[in-house]
Amino acid sequence: MTTRRLTVGQALVEFLGHQWTVDGDIRERTVPGILGIFGHGNVAGIGQALKQYNVVQPQLLPYHQARNEQAMVHQAVGFARMHRRRATLAAAASVGPGAANMLTGAALATANRLPALLLPSDTFATRVADPVLQQLEHPHDIGMQVTDAFRPLSRFFDRVQRPEQLFSIALAALRVLTDPAETGAVTIALPEDVQAEAIEVPVEFLQDREWRIRRPVPERWALDAAVAAIKGAKRPFIVAGGGVIYSGAENALRELVEATGIPVGTSQAGGGALNWDHPQYLGGVGATGTSAANRLAADADVVIGVGTRYSDFTTASRTAFQNPDVTFVNVNVAAFDAYKHGSRLPVVADARETLTALAASLTRCHVDADYAELVDREKARWDAVADAALSPTGAEVLGQSEIIGAVQSAADPRDVVVQAAGSLPGDLHKLWRVRDPLGYHVEYAFSTMGYEIAGGIGAKRGLEALDDDRDVIVMVGDGSYLMLHSELATAVAESIKIIVVLIQNEGFASIGNLSESVGSQRFGTRYRYLNRDELNFESGDLLTAVDLAANARSYGIEVIEVKPGPDAARRLSDAVTAAKASGTSTLIHVDSDPFASAPDGGGWWDVPVAQVSVLDSTKKAYTDYLEQQKKQRPLLG
């Protein structure tokens, strides 16, 4: 057997540079780049290997800088979304705090079912220097380290304790990374001494290897049962999730609903499964859904979930589907999700393959005229509501709905909007009019404040790798911006163009609304100076000393400030147009009224309310909560 003498770090870098994902006729690099922050733990291992290959073979595994380890993982996830899970980035971190900073990103990747390869460093496997700087010490378990915290957050975890383990661990990691049913955060912990150890590496390990995406077809019994249920339905309804996007099933979905007339609502991850103006598309469904989708979902007798996790937002905390005789057909490549909530008709298969098979079996099946008319009527009603919400009101300070309308009016149909947390996901789910399968990326499985800018940069990296020049528009609130804006320096350093719309509402608007709804009167959600007499932030002056536009400008990117005024919506649209014409990143700063709400879509979210309180606001909220709880179903069934 022919071998080459390499360090573990060098062998891993060369291995990753030769991995390919194959999905039908598409073949692309599985891990086309690596993000890394070096320090104690990886500077002599992965860091040295990347330097060496940068000298002798720079295209093997290109290195990208980052400013925050959590943000590295966010970039990988944004990249993977644009590649429909066929490719992602690796992220390497040092021992201790560097590794710990990646934990939020790991949880985000796993929750979203999106691949990210994490390479956190670990302390000495030999314990020759013990304890080392940044090492945890647990008297009951000396071997436990920061990297062990990745175990519950990862779809795959292993630690390379000896150099010989690298081969089996790396292959197992790539299997999970490229498996649609298993993917998420894939973590290989690398002790710092092992990274630098030399080993004889079989040449076969370093050669090109293909990982073929599995697209399992539905089993005949499952397909027949699903077809029978749909044929017997009077009011069928489809919930399209992220699996539709990841399997490239949007055309199959469109052909099915056009042939059958079945209406569609989407989860956050499913945004883009149908264009907003398609006759069968009723918008988002669930807690942040539209009134059109939620009214049809409430009475549906058969609900066909395609590639959805059925989270509490999608099911409106199990209040969305009120028909007592409803049947659920759950199509998902992962059995875990297909069987979720007690479904009696799970179809464990690829979304595209299943939708194609359903269309072939439902050629003479169409909803009746009354139901088709209801779909048209509810869609038209919601579109009128959305038109009004998106239109300028002439107010001095824009509401968030107006901001969305102004941004969209200047965006191109193929542009990608990126968001993650706060009140924006709910408003976008209702109001953003998606016109492209990849045009909507709202990370709402983990809803991570701080994801937006880093995820947007990752999305733009992913598009550039596909030679796709569409713009990425990041919409972010001031609360989320303050948590993680440092990757703007990365955008500048690599000339990665994104458009950031920074919405300043002087606090946490989403949690403010939620706090009010549970009777807590927006406590702790305003950005104000501390009132030292009352020991709170409720009545102090606004924190005007913090200038977020100046902060963004300090990174060296273009900044456009949209000042309040009756024509602010027009000026915001003009700013987006100017940003699109620019060749570099632009941040647009705009003030928002946190009390101007988007139209209600009729969804509910179960957030428990204190059962006893001296506050009248909490007592009333608890009474309202008990009324909403009465609509919950114990199982979807």
C-alpha cells in the first residue's frame, strides 16, 4: 500500500480538498473552503497545514478569515442553504473559548438540518502538559473538555485521540454531512498534539471521493395510502417545508398543485417553494402565517406536510389544524420527522420523488369548485391586506411593514433576503413576496440573534461559488446587530458585497410585543439609560449616545442613513437601489416604530403565562392564555 507521511492536520486538509458531492447531474466540491481563527490548539496543526497547502496547492482548500467563531458556523450554514445542502464550509477553532464560541452555531446548524463541518481543537491527548491554558478541569471526569459540549448539538461527533483514528472518523463525518436525513453540525474534535503528529497516510484516503445524495422513492404501500387519503379529501392542504427547497422539488410541487388545485402554505424554511403570486399559494402558515393559509389549514381534512419539521410555529402550537377528523400525510426524507406528532401516514422519502409520484397518481383528482373558489377568495383577501400593510403611510417614522414594502419594491425578483430573529421573521413570513426558490432565507429553527450578517455573507459566498451574481439583502434589527456585527470586517476584507438594512427601534421589538402579551409590560426590552432610582430601564432617556450608523461606517463600508420623515419609504427604496448599483457592501440605517404591528394572520404561539401574579396585566394575560389553550390538539394524528 502506497503511503505519504503527513501530519494529521495536513492529512485532514488534503482529504477535505478531494471530497465531492454528486446529486443527479450536479457534481460539486463538498467542502470548497475553510474558515478559521488560529490560536493555542490549532496554529501548529490545521493552521500549519493550511499555510503549507496555500504555498504548494492554493486551490485545494482555500482559507477565509473570520472575526468570531460563532459567525464562522453561520457563514457555513448560509453557504449550505444556497447550495441546497450539497456543499458547506468547514470551520476551525482553537482550544477552550475559541471552541466554545462555536456552540451556538452548531446548535443552529443541527436545528435547521443544514450541514456545517466543525473542527474545534482540544487539549493534549497525551496530557503531557496538564492542565494547559484554557483547559477545563472536572475532578469527577478529567477527560471532559469544552468539545464534549458539542455532543448534544451535533449530528455527528468524534474525537481523534490517536492519529490512526483520522481515517475512519473523517469518512464517517462526510457520510453524515452529505446525508439529507442525517445532516446538521458534524464535529471532529482535534487534540492539539494529535493535529501535529505525523502518520503514514494511505494515498487512497487522499484521492477524489464522491458522496452521492440519496433521493429515496416512496414505498408503494406508503404512496398508495397517501394517494387514497388525498383522493378522499374535500379540503386538502399542503404544508411545504425546507425539504422542498433542499431536494429541488419546487417544480414538482407546482405541477402537482396546478393539476389538483390543492392550496399551499409554507413554513419559514419552505419560503420560495412557490412564488408568492401563484394561484395556489396562500403564504406562510402557522403562528406567523397569513389569514388565508391559516383559515384553510384550520378546516383541512387532509394535511400533506412535505419536508417540514412541524415546529410549534408551523402548527401554531398545535392549534392551526382544527378539523376533528384531520388526517396527516407526512413526507420527509428523515423518518424522525415523517412520524412526528403521531402521523398515521408517514412517507419516508425524498420530497421531489414523492411529489412527482403523487402527481402521476392524482391525474384525475381536483378539488371541487367551491373549495377552489374559497382558495381564490382567501388569497385575494390577504393580498389586499398585504398591499395596504406594505404601502407607505406618510408617518414620520416607518412601521416595519412599510420598511419591508420599501425594500422589496427596489429588490430584484431573484435577490435573497436573509433574516433570523426578532419581529422581522414573523413580518417577513406574512409579507415578503418571494419570487425565487432561493430568494427567502429566514433562519427560524434556532432563530439566532446575530445570525443575519454572518449568514448573509455565507449566502453570498455560496452564490459566488455558483457564479450567481444576485444580491443578498440582510435585514437586521438593532438588537441582533449589536450581538454580532463584526463580520462586516470580513465582507470588507474579501470584497464580499451584501446589502444590510439595519432597522433601529431602540430595543427588542419582538420580545417587547411578547412581553406585553404575557402581561410583563415590555420589561427589560427598551434600550434606555438606567433609572437608578427605580432600578430599571423603563423610564430613562433613549440610549442616543450609541450611533450604530457610525459603528458600521467604522468598518469601511458605505452607509446610507434614512432619516425620519413623511417620504422616508421612498428614500429607503432609493437607498436600496443605490446599494444594488454599488460594487461594495452597503449598510442602510433606518428608524422604525416598534409599536406599528404587521397585520394579524390569526396564528397563536404557546408561551406560558404566570399562573399567579399581583399585576393586573399578567392576570388578564393568563385568562386569555387559558382560552387559547382550549384549541390545542394533543396530537396531530
